[in-house]
Amino acid sequence: MSKKISLITLGCAKNLVDSEYLLTGLKYLDYDIIDNPNKSDIVIINTCGFLDIAREESINKIIEIEKKKQEGIIKKVIVMGCLSERYGSDLEKELPSIDKFFGSEDHEAVIKYISGKPFNLDDPDIIRASLTPAHYSYLKIAEGCDNGCSFCSIPIMRGLQKSQPLRWNVEEARRLSSRGVKELLVIAQDSTSYGWDLTPKASLHELIAELDKIDDLEWIRLHYAHPAHLHRAMI
């Protein structure tokens, strides 16, 4: 069984968090994560499809890695992420030698495809892998977006907003803090609309107030805020 895997992450910090969760499962199943694709059996490319330049970068990287497979350097190439989510069927036609395409939220499906074993990333006892320096980490509090802006393709690739429960976010922040994280970077597609899709509803200012109670966190940064949805209580 191929045990050496290289993961290439393109795009934004939200993609980086997706890659961290994917690596969590692969490491738990004893796969070796290798920095150099040339020394890997399997290469996973986590793509971005948001802007023209990002799509071009993703396609160029896929072609580059695909060539290594054709040369016999790599056994398998897997593509996932936003570009694959939006253009998966087209990519399959244009790049038939790619072994498998997955969407942006198919972490467990990727793990099962590689290992043949189901894996539950929601297990609270599993410590998330980190691709950042030890002192900071990202907390992705929601996925997708409801805004439907005419200039933005995020809802097409990531779907409508799905907020993580407030308590889950707090517990994840505690887990990150327990391993030495001092700076928490709170991210979502639209962080200021956090919680309005939950039952019961939650809000960003309620979440930040709870995160502020975690003693070992020294700094909380808020990213991707939509000014129209910024609540007075958050200010």
C-alpha cells in the first residue's frame, strides 16, 4: 500500500484549514506526509477556483503533477477543492489521467478513497494537524455564504452558509489553545453573518465573547467580515 503522500494547498486560509483536517485523518491512519512530491506515492492538490489567476495557478499545478505521474515518478494524483467542485466534470474530460476528483468538503471521502477505511473527522479526541507556526492557528467557524453577490462564485463552489455550532467552535479553540496556540484567526466566507442559520440562532459577538474567556488565548483576529452584517454588539 502506498504510504507516502504529498499535499499541495493553493488558495486562501480556508483551504489551508481543509488541508489540515485532511492531514489529520491521513496521519491518524499512519500515512507519511512528505514535502517533496517527487518522493511521494500519492499527491493531493487542494485547488482554488475563485479568481482567474487562482484557477490558472491550480490548472498549471495539476498539469505539472500529472506530468510527473506520466513519467512514473508518482503513482496517483488526486485533485480536490474549489476548482474541482465547480469544474469537476470538465476537468475529468480534459485530464483523464488524474485518478480522482473530489469537491471542497470531501475530506472523509478522500481519506476513504486512499485508505479504503471510513474515517470520522468529527471525533473530538482527534487532534487537528497544523500547517501554521505553533503560536497561531485558524478557526473556521462557518462554511459557504448566503450573500449571493453577482461578482462572487463562492456559493457555487462552497454552497450556502453552514455555521459550526457555537459550542463546537469554543471547544475547538480550547483544543488549539491547549497545544500552545496564542493567536486565533477566526475565518469564514462571511464571518459577520455567523450563526444566523443555526437553531437556535447564534451570533458572532456571542461567539467572540465566549472565545475571550479562554485564558491562554492572547489575541483573536477576525477575518472576512462583511460590513453590512457587523452587529453593534460586536463593535
